[in-house]
Amino acid sequence: MKTNRFALGATCCLALLLAGCASYYKVTDPTSGKNYYAKSVKEKGDGSVRFKDESTGANVTLQSSEVLEISKDEFKANSGN
């Protein structure tokens, strides 16, 4: 019985950790004003950012951008996912 409680507790903790790891981003190109929605954003050494636009599936690199972490609900509402 003690082993079952431990396994249940460990499973719940793992599920909470994995659920908390998801991040969602709105990336804005200040030149055009276009918004992109991404699940991850990689900053490159030259100041640019690279990400996959979840709305179109395109890989995008922007030299200048504004990156904002957003909620899952806002991401779903705007990315079509």
C-alpha cells in the first residue's frame, strides 16, 4: 500500500512539472506590425530571433522583434491551434 501511494504521488508530481513547462509566445515584428505565435523562441548571438510560426508552420527569423510570453488561451485563440 505504501508503494502505491508513493507511485501515485510521484506520477502526480511529474504530471504537474510537465504541464508547467509549456510556454507560448507572441512575437511582433515592429517594422511591419505583424504578430506571430510560437511555442519556443531561440535568440541568436546577433540579436535576431528564430522560431516556428504556429499559424503557418513557417520557420521565421527576425532581426528586430518584441517577444512576449502569453497564456495558453491567448495562444490558442490567435494561432489557430
